[in-house]
Amino acid sequence: METELAELLRGVSHRLRRGYGARFGPLGLTPGQVRALRVIAEAEPPLRMVQLADALRIVPRSVTPVVDALEELGLVRREVDPANRRSTLLVLTPEGRTRYEQVREARRQAAEELFSVLTPEQREQLRDLLSLVEGR
């Protein structure tokens, strides 16, 4: 039973990621860039590069190309940390905020499409069950 549950969860997760990917492409973003953009957008106060790497669970040197790409797209800018001039803060630009809202809507649409086979009550029950498993 556990193996079947794990395979079902893996399959649903894969379908959800494919749905995200199909919607992120037209926004000009890769899934990795979307993850970084989300973390930066939801951070308060702005993050340092090493904090972004920690949040993404990647090594700090791997976050540099992701931030470079977001900066080239005009979605993020680097600023000197006034509290520590050796550190760089990542700040969302107005275009970054707009794109982040588009990403949120794309994620919502993908999830809505995937879970449309469930009634609202079933969605709630699934959320509760997955929250229970995730909480362990």
C-alpha cells in the first residue's frame, strides 16, 4: 500500500510540475528561476545571496547564475547591505513584482486544472491528509 501511495504521489507531483512548466515558459522563466523569484518576493526584509541559497537548499555558488538571470530580466536588483557593506541584498523590482504575481496566477491555474476532478470537500480532505503527512 505504501509503495502505491508513494507512486501515486510522485505521479501527481510530476503532473503538477509539468503544468507549472507549461505556464512558466511563456513568462520567460525556468522552474529554478521561479523558485528563486518566489523566495525573494516573499522575503522581508530583503535576503542576502547566502540566505537565498539556504532557502533554495543549494550551495551559494549555484545561486549566482539564477540571480544573474533574474537581474538580466529586470526582475531583481542587487543592493549593498547598509548594515554590512560586504553583503549584497536581493530586491525585487516593480517588474519582478508583476512577474511574481503572474507566476502565482500560473501556479493557481495549474493546481486548479489538476485538482478539478475533486469536489471542494475532497480537496479539503486531501489538503488535510497531505498536511498531516508533511507535518511529520
